Amino acid sequence: MKKLFILSLFMLTLACQQKNNIQKNVIVTDKHTFSKPNLAVVKHLDLDINVNFETQSISGKASWQIDNVSKGKEIIFDENTLTITKITLGDEEKETQFKLGKEVELHGRPLHITIEPNTTKVNIYYHTNKGAVALQWLTPQQTADKNKPFLFSQGESIWSRTWIPCQDSPGIRFTYNAKVTVPKDLMAVMSAINPQQKNDTGIYTFKQDKAIPSYLMAIAVGDIEFKSIDNRTGVYAEPSVLKKAAWEFAELGKMVAAAEKLYGPYRWGRYDVLVLPPSFPYGGMENPNLTFLTPGVIAGDRSLTSLLAHELGHSWSGNLVTNATWDDIWLNEGFTTYVEHRIGEAIFGKKEAKMQDVLTRKVLDDSMLEFGITNPDTRLKVDLARRNPDDGISEIPYEKGYNFLKVIEQAVGREKFDIFIRNYFDAHAFKSITTEDFIAYLNENLIKNDKVLADKIKAEDWIYKPGIPTNIVPSVSKDFNAIDLIQKSWRKTGVKGLSQKIKSTTEKQHFIDYLPEDITPKEMADIDAEFNFTKDGNFVIKRQWFVPAMRSQYTIAYPAIEQFMIATSRTGSLMTLYKQMVKTSEGKIWAKKIFEKAKSGYHATTIQSVESLLK
């Protein structure tokens, strides 16, 4: 009887192990990749590449360690605009057959590679071409110092396949080592632990021992220098930018400590930032170990460093716990926006946090107005089938996702919700999950069949229905209430002295946001004389100020608007201005003229967005 019991226990344990193994190998279907990871999936990359600025190409070998789950005869990779020259198997480099499938717009082509049931390594020899969306090659004139060329990559969402043959899905994670050869007067950095000074060889090696998805593969090459902030944070930038950037980001170490206090240990080792030239298309990109940042965040007064809190927050939500498909992008961005606000509150105080709440609520309301509240793209869980997954990267997943999490926080209390989020990050660390995985975890660990609590939260309404649910938490700031009173009276009392009452960047943003729709050019000139927004405003202030400037035909600001739009490639900010321009026939003509002047310095994804609008 005892032997029978032991045998039964053994069989049960074996069955559980097999079930766990099956579950471990199951990867969610992702409509934006050609790969079939449930049959054969990548596990580790050894990358050996050469960066050539003369030909503007990357060439070399991507050696993938794979798990041939099905023991089949094929593995499929994603590629887009690459030239594949040869593919071999194993350390012995046995040449094998491959073929490219039918091209799909924006997605590239499937790369079918013949393998054997026992294959564990696939070596792909390739080079990039000038159509590679992920790679931005800059001439010396397009950099801050005007001395040497610069290269940077931008992989999110499905653009890593344009510079590395890979299984390009956020649901597929792998570790990597890299050897990168660059011109000897330049330095290479990647989304890994990085060198802190140039060497004499131009050869740099990297190791990322934490499993990441392909969109977080990143590289930059240029005349880059490093300055430390503390023992685990620092800044990379061109020489003329480095000192200013290090001063601007002096509180970076404090931000990491504040995030750890809230959500547990920072698991990536170092946290550094790289300030890129202006053609970078985003405010920031959360590449592991090395956030890529727009130079627009360097305001000279540390007023825009909340962007850093957002990118740092991705070290927990996005990089540590990742959306499994691009339909689930809110899991990355909604959680990170929540984490950003919490870090900001810890560093800058509750008054600033409440003001930021009001600003972001306006962003959400404006986005809903633009999309239309019945538009399915205003759901948190979106459907991006047969579309560019970049279409899902709007303000909706950020701000609606943030407000959904605020609803949960209010329903259960902050203390309980903090524990829940920290446990959520721990439970899913280095995993990619779906919205449905989150809902299951929420129900099991927080709601726990409590119907009253479930009705308070209304998760289904937030996630699967368009628009804004009725239980959204109100956003209120006493400081902004005082500015609202000023808005009601300044037309009668004049604007002289207002700059002494409205001082911070956040306060100025709110003031600009609620300028009257019928404001006149004369009134704009008076405000500009008081605040000097056109000339001295920081990046965010100018972006917002230029909207009413165009609306009111405040022509004095037009040269500055044009200069601003040529000097940056930050897609979201540019689209705000281009959208305002195209509201009139004269504005659309102006927009096209600016675009023709500026597009050589724009990133490829920025060009796609603007061209689509101007059509």
C-alpha cells in the first residue's frame, strides 16, 4: 500500500511537471509576428556586427540558440528590408536552406529556415539596408556637436526586425551577448551594461543576462562620453551636452531609490540614460539599463524630469513585466504612467502630483474628443489586427490605463494596492502577459469574488468598452483652482504681474491649456511680453503655447514655430502642431512647406505619421 502511494505520488508529481513544462512553452498568439514560437523559439542571441557609416549599414552574424519545441524541421524568423546572405546550423556551421515568404505591408517577410530535430543553434549572416525603419543614421550636421556622425535604433513596436533577424514579438524573450565594431573615434552603447569610456580598438562587447523581448534590443554609436551621477546611475551624451544633462538629471539616483521603496529592488544592475540628437522620435525609450532620451527634456531648470520617472518606471512595468502582444500595450504604458506619478509624488511632493493629475486628465479628455468616445481604439484592450501596431501607441493606453489603476487604488486603499502591485511585479517578473492574465491575477489576489468591490472597480468597462467609465476618480488641484480664477479675470485686470503668480512649468501648462478659444493676437502678444513663452519657454511650454498661437493667428510666433518643428522629431509633439495647422487651408500649405524642409531630419516613424496626416 505504501509503495502504491509513493508510485501514485510520483506519477502525480511527474504529471504536474509535464503540465508546467507545457504551460511554460505556450506563447500567446501574436498577429504581428510570422514566427511560430510554440514550434521553435529563440532563447539567446550572440550578435557579432560591424557598423559602417559610409554605407549606412550594419552587417554580421546573428547566432540564435533555439528550443526546437516540436522537434520539427523549420524555424521561422521575422525580417524586414534585410539582406540574408547565408544561414548555418550549430557550432560546426553546417549550411542550410532558407526561403523568404510573401511580404506584408509594414511587417516585412517570414524567414523560413530548415533545421533538424536536434538543432540548438541557428547562425544568420545578413546586412541591413537603407530602408531599415529602426535605424537612424545622422550626419555630423544633424548632431549637437556637428563633428561626427551618429547612429541610434528604435525597435518599438515591430522595427527590430529591420536591423536584426529575430522572432519579433513582445511575448518572446531572450538574453544576448554582442560584439560591435565601430569607427575607432566613436563609441557604441546598447540596452545592456555599457562601457564608460572609448577604447582604442573600436570593438565593444555587451552582455544582457536578463531575458528581454526583441523591441528592447537597442544600439547607439557616436561621439559619446559618460558622466556618473551616483554608484549605479549616470549619463551618456555628446561632449557639448554632457555637463548640462548631468546637472539636469542630478536626482536620477533618488528616483531609482524612490521606485525601489514602492515596488521592490531594481533588478537590472545599472540605470543610465543616453541623451540623443533631436531626431529621436519619442520623449524617451525605456531600453534596459540605458534609457534613450530626447534632448528636449534638458530645460535648464529640471522642470521636465518627470519624463525620466516614466522611463525609469518601465524597469518594472514593461521591461520586467511586458505586454504579450501589442493589443495589450496598456499593461506597459498604463502601469508605467501610474508608477511615474507615484515616483513623482515621492520626489516632488503631493501638490505637484495633484497638478500633474489634472494635466493628464485633460490629455485623456482631449484624446477622447479626438478619437470619439465610441471609437474602439479608446478601449484599453485594443484590436490591432492587420494594422500597424504603432497605431496603438496613443495617449489612451497611458492616461486611461493610469486612471483605471487610480480607480482600483481608491476602491481598496493605497496601502493595500501598493502591496498588490509589488506582488504583481514579483509574480510576473521577466514574463510577458496578456490583459486576461492581469484580470485573472486581479480577481484572484485582490477582488477575490467580492461582488461589491468588483462593482466599484468596473474592470470590464475600463478594459473592454470605449470611452471613460463613470467611476473615474476626479482630479483636483487647489493650486490650479487659483489659476482658474486668474483665467476668469485677466482680460479685465490685464496680465502684468501674472508671471509672479504662475511660476512653475506645471502651472504655466495649465494656464496655457485654458486660454480662451477666442483669444486675440493682441492678447497673445501681451501674455508673451509677460511670460516670454515664444522665446524662452522650455520644450513642453513651447509645444503647448504654439497651439493657441496658430489658432489665434499670432504671427509673431510663426518663425519660432517653424524653427521648433524643424529642430525636433518627437512624433507626438509634432503631430499636435501639424494637426492644428491642417485645420485651415492656409495652415495645410504651411504644414507641407515645413515638412519638406524638416523631413530629412525626422525619424522614419515620424515621417509615416506626418505623411498620413497631410494626405
